[in-house]
Amino acid sequence: MNILLLGHGLIGSHLRDVLLVRGHQVRLLSRHALAHAECEVIQGDFAALQNAADWLPLLDGIDTVINTVGIFAESAGQSFTALHLAAPQALFAACEASKVKKVIHLSALGAAADAPTAYWRSKGLGDAALQQSKLNWTIVRPSLIYAPDGVSSRAFCTLASLPLLPNLQGVGKVQPVHLQDVLALLIKLVEQPVAQQQIINAVGPQAMPLTTWWQQLRQGMGLGRAITLPVAACLQNIAAKSALLPLFQPDSLTMLRAGNCSDADTFSAILGRAPQAAKPVNGIARDALLGWLLPLLKLSMALVWLGTAAVCLWAWPRADSYQLLADVGIPGNWQPLLFYGSVAMDSLFGLLCLLDLLGVQTRSWRLQWLLVLAYSIIIAIKLPQFLWHPFGPLLKNLPIMALLLMLDLLSPSKTKPKS
């Protein structure tokens, strides 16, 4: 078939590859310049196509339209109204004018015009616009989608790998669905005759409390069961309003409390089987653990540097510090300069660690490693008593250097492949 595929996110990018493998001709609308040898790519902004006339050139020769465009949070130039309602309305009108045979529209479980969040309401209004058309349409409403390479799924796995899991009081049940099942459904809708004008809720095999799903994710990662800690609704509200966790905002909390479940019979009937469990099938525990261990290690290094600077500046006797410098062989007139210089260097590295923790790639880990190495060599030569001190102050630099080396090697610039 000749297919116009809208959206190049998690579902759109995977669906594109499956459609091409199965021999379909794919025309892809992408906001960004994208080169692909097997499909026709048209660069354009979905949100800017607000009139049916804007869509007509893209629909020339198209049999089926698949719309996977959606956002979970608004940003500059990307609003719920534009992406979920205005542009789809214009698209559906153009599809009618172009005699498109089939329109498959990806929505969200819980979408309704009177839903409690703007995301769900905008999705519901977009669905209603399609339902009012005369097209051969199918609306697919997936629950939470688990995908091994999905950003939100990796975040859920990271949260699930914590040794202590929050048990959110008062939230509804969820019914996560595996990405492969959603793709299988979409392929069947494209290739097989299906009932016209239907809504399919794409859900997993079982509705469960959110904490139970997190325990299943742990099981899939090869981790044992975690201890759970009840978290009252008032504390959830405070955490959501603080906006510290991208997946835990006021609207997402509202949707969790509303629940996200449905009967899976229609979905299973089209698939020809029961949906699979939405949990990892291969051990990905290392990446999940690093998701929270790396920030913890960065914070630890920040506290080491800033704590050292504070102790030197305010807690430790200044005369003792100058005496250590003298023992190393620093002349008296140079001691204040080196003292305050080292305090400034420690403070700078502490601040750089905090910036890296916030997502600003400072690439300072190697410099920190070199400074610790220099400190260690000088002290080992000039102040050898610290080598056999019972508290091991110098020997503890060895694990610190190993930690700094790991942070350097695991920094995004080192681990991400070049495009």
C-alpha cells in the first residue's frame, strides 16, 4: 500500500521500519531533515498544517494514513490544541476530499472531551473530530507503552531498580502494553479488512497496581523483589508540584489516580492471541541501576569537593594547613596563594559536578582525576606517613580515582555513537 505515516517518535519510527520490511511504500512527514533510502521523507511541521488544502499535496496517491503524532507536555510551538485537534481536523477533511481508503489514528487510553487533564481532553476532541467524519477510520488507544528503547520505559526501569519502591496510595490500576503488540495491531489494521469506524483499546493482559508493575519490571531485569514504602496522597502532591521527576507531574499524577485500564478482548481478537506482558525479557539491570547510581555518584563527588573546600576554609586550623604546605616544601610567601588556590579549585570542581548532575556536560571528570592523582603523588612522596595512616586518607584516593574514571568513560559524549 501507499501509506502516509505521520510522526517519527517511538511508535512512528518502529512502525516505519516494519512497514518497509513488509513491502509497503511509505511517505513520512518529519519536522526535521531526515535521509532514508527506502521511504519518501517530506520535511514539514505537523502543527503548521491547519487547513485541508495544506494536506492535499501530501495525500496524492495515498491509500492509508497513519497518524502517530502526539505530545505528553506542551512546549514552545507545540500545543495540545494544534497537534491533537486543529491539524488532525484539517487532515481528516483532506482525507475525505482525497478519497483516502483508511485512516488509523493513534490516541490514548482515557481520552475524552471531559477528561480531567488537558492532554486527555485534547486527545478526546481529536478522536471526536475523526468519529464525525465519513472516513473508514480506526482509533487506537494504547495504555502505558513498554518499549525496551523508549525513554519513559527506561525511566520506569530505573525507578523500579531502586532498593525501596514508593507505593502510591490512592492511584488507580495500570495495564501496560508492549510496543511489539501495538505494532502488530497497527500492521493488521493496515493489511487486513477490519470493521469500519471502530475504537480499539490496546492494553496489556492484566490490570495491576503501579507498584506491582514495577516489581514485574524488577523480575524481568533479574532483580529480586524490592521493599515498598507507602506514600500518602499529600506527599505525592508535593512531589508532583516540585517538578523534580519528569514522569511525575501534576497531570500525570491525576491520570494515575484516574486509572488506565480496559477490557483486552477486542485487542486480543485482532491480534489472534493474548497480549504479552509489558516487562523486559532480557537483563537490563545495569543500565537501569546506572540511571540512579550515576546521579548519586556525581552528587557524592560534589559533596567531596565542596566539603573539602569548606573544611579547609572554616573548620581546620589555618596554621595546620600552612604547616602541611611547609612540610611539602612550599615557601611561606607562597602558602596563602596555594591554600586559597586549592580551596577555589575544590569549589570549582564541586560546582562542575553539580552542573553535570543537572545535565550540563562539563567534561571535567578527567581534570578531577588528574588533580587527585597529582595530590596523591605529592603527598606520597613528601608526606609518606599518610600512606600508612590507620584511616587510610591517601589510599582512599584509589577508589575515588576509579570512580572519576568511570564517570568520564560513561559520560554521554563517550557513550553515544556519532551520527
